[in-house]
Amino acid sequence: MNKKSILLTVQKVLAAATIGLLVYVPTFAQTPTKAKITTTPEPTAAPTTKLEKDVQLLKDKIATKVAEMRDTSKSTKAGTVTEIEKDTITIQTEDSATTKITYDDTVTKLVSLVNKGADLKFSDIKKGDYLVVSGLLIEDSLTATIIYKDQQFLALSGKVSDVQKADFEITVITTGKDTYTLDIESSTKQFIFDYEEAAVVKSGFSKIHVGDTINFVIKKPGDKTTTKATAVRTLIIPQEYFTQVEK
Amino acid sequence: MKKETGIAIILGITLGSIIAIGLIFGTRNNDISNKKVINTKETPTIVKLTNSAQQFEITAPNNNSTTTDDTIKISGNAPKNSLIVIQSSTTEKAFKTTEPSFATTFNVAKGENVINITAYEGNSVNDKVLTIYRISE
């Protein structure tokens, strides 16, 4: 074989190698993808009587609603009612954001937690009410599945700075440096930490002393400047506990 | 066609295929091995938390979370021998920690539960507030 024929042979080998590359790379470089499986609903027989038609209409309405909600996310919002329209409530949450709540009598359940779990009507909801709403969030509107009419509370801790025995009042300075005057009433659930038994036990007003540490719960005042409130619950940690801990 | 030409074509296609397969598998193996990050040099760091506020945290549940159960599990970290007080509008509990972490169950009512969790450790007081929603449909 002379040089020319060798050169020709090499050229042919390179050309064939290029063809081989062009054939195999697109074939084997692909990555497999999963096939999407969809199902189609089966047809049902057409209703005949008026009742059957009404039932079918309700079923279709519910099915459409459920289908609409399928790909949306479930959410819980709590806030004060600022606006009420035909079937829409606007609430303002703690961060001052507003959310539109859509009421649908076929899917929304209304419960009053303020009135010991009694059923609530849409017409009973007023501006200023505090609601906890759970439902499906579609864009910035929440279609409610349940609406609770609820009460807002504050749960705080601090130190007792004054005890007014005649009025059954105590003054507390909280860890956030706020001062509250608490009315201790017969409805107040009072407890004390028994450090010897390491247990929470029932207590009374007479066991509260200046310098004691207190954890307490009050109904959130409507006016933010109000510093006087009725205590819903109190838990006293006597100063002696901290003295014996230091020893 | 000459015999040499035929042999050249067959050899060429075979060589090209081998190179192609080698390239494809080589690329795939590189992708896999790139995901394994091996640190050959690791400098350990030791952080000692001296501030009790930094040592107090609630790890679960998340604030503003929703549950359908009537109890939740509250877990967190606090200095050993802290007195933990947990209180809401319907119930309270108090206990001392024996380890730097704690976990306890706590009853929740329907609707909004504002829960104050306070850690008393010596003279220092730290508190966190959790809001949990219980929804029972």
C-alpha cells in the first residue's frame, strides 16, 4: 500500500467514526421521562324527576367546587371583621393584611366558640368580630370550609409589683416592661407552682405577694392603651422558689 | 468497493460508536461524582452559648400552624434545670428540665390558642409566644 492509499483509508475511517458518533449520541444521551396517566369520568344516566334533577344539580355544584379547589392550598387565617357583603367577609389580620373570605352555604360550617360551640348564622357575624377561618386559598381569596367566631387572648408573664387586697386587684410589670392592673374575680382560674412537689396546684388571692413571679392570661383589650383587665388565668411562682434555687 | 475501503468503513463506525458510548457514560459519571462533595479539610468550630436567651428556643411546632388534634407536642431547648411554664387561655403546666432539650404534650382548644412558654433559669427569664389553630371539621 502506498502513502496515498493509506491516507485515503484513514480519511474513510474518520468519516465512518463521525457517522457512528452522530448515530449513537442522540439515541443514548436521552434521559427517560415518566408518562402522565389521566383518567376520564364515566357517564351517568340522565335524571328524570324534579327531585333527582335537584340532587344532580347539587352534586354537580359540589363536584365543580371540589374540582376547582383540588389544586389550591389549604390555609387558616384569623382576624377582625372589617367588611361584610352578600357572601363575602373581609378580615384584617394582626399584621394589618386583609383577606377576603368567601362563604358558601353548601360547604361552609359556622361555629361560635364564644357561645360554647353553638351554631352560628352568617347574619350573626358583625364588624369587629374576631374570626378564625380555615379553607382553600385561591389567589388572595379564601373559600371557607369552617368559620369560628372566637375570642382573642394575651398570655404574658411578669412580676407582681402591688397587691390591692380590698379591690382584689394586682399590678404586674411584664417581661416586656408593660404594666397591667389585673382584676382577680371568682371566674379567674388561679394556680400556684408548688416547688416542693414540683406541681401546679389550685390557689387563691391570699397566696399572691409582691415580688412573686406570675404567668397570666387576659382577654385582649379592644383599646391598645387599656392596661386594666380581668385575669382569665393566673399561675404564681413564689419568690421562695427562686431563693431555694440560688442556694 | 475495494476490500480496504470496506474494512475502513466498518472500523470507522465501530471506533466512532465506542468513542460516543465512552463520552456519554463519562459525562453521566461526572454528574454523579460532582454531587459527592468531599471535604478533605474540615476545621471544627465550637460555639459556647453563654447567654441563656440564646439557649432558649422552641423547635416545634411552628408558629401559626394548624392542627386537627386536641393536643400538640411542644419541644425546644433550654438550659438544664430550667423551670418551664406553658400557659394558654384554657390550661397550663410547669416542669423542670433535666436535659438541655425538652418535649411535652399540651392540650389545645378549638380555634386560636395563644400559648406563652416561659423558661426561668436562675434569675433570667425568657419567653416565647406560639399561636396554634385547632380546626375540627
